[in-house]
Amino acid sequence: MKRCFSLKRNKEFKRVYRAGKAQKCRSAVLLYTRGRHDSLRVGISVSKRLGNSVARNRIKRRLRAAIDCNFDRIAHGWNLVFIAREKAKDERFELLVSDVSGLLEKANLIAEPGAKR
């Protein structure tokens, strides 16, 4: 996932937290809201309760890679925030990818195969 597709500012995260809808699974929570532009923007949040900086960065890397596996299927025009849960620390990568995919399907954020991107 390129850096241009990421939420960077605290203001952007707060907007998704305040106005967004949520979907949950065992390893992550997805908050999503319509974006102000046609591009897809994704942010990842990992609490300090999940471990030290090394553990949190490992969780972020794995979650970012799981999102990247599904990135081409995600509809554009949305702001997404993935919040890692305790299970994300020990989850096998294949299950993490399926959790992310399941969250996107629950939220109806999968683009139509022939849709213009």
C-alpha cells in the first residue's frame, strides 16, 4: 500500500472515529466513512496495550500487508481505519488476511469486478 493512500493527520482519524460506522472481527475493528475525495484512504491504529513499540510496529506491518492483499478489491471514495485487537498479535497471517477480507465484505466495501476505479 502506497503512502499516498494512508490517513496521516489526527483530524482525519478523528473524523472517521466520530462519523464512521464499525464492523468487528476477532483480530481487528474496521471503521469506515465516505471520503471527501474519490481516492481510498486507509489508517491503522494499534493501542499501547498491545505491547511495546516493536510489537506494535510488527502488528501494523502485518495488518498493512493483509490490507495490501485485498487492496485491489476495495471500492474507492472511502476512509478506512483498522484498529488492531489483542488477537492480532498471535494470529497467523492467512487468518489475518481472511479477517480483513471478511470485514470489507461485511461493510460492503468490495468494488464490483467491472467498476471503474
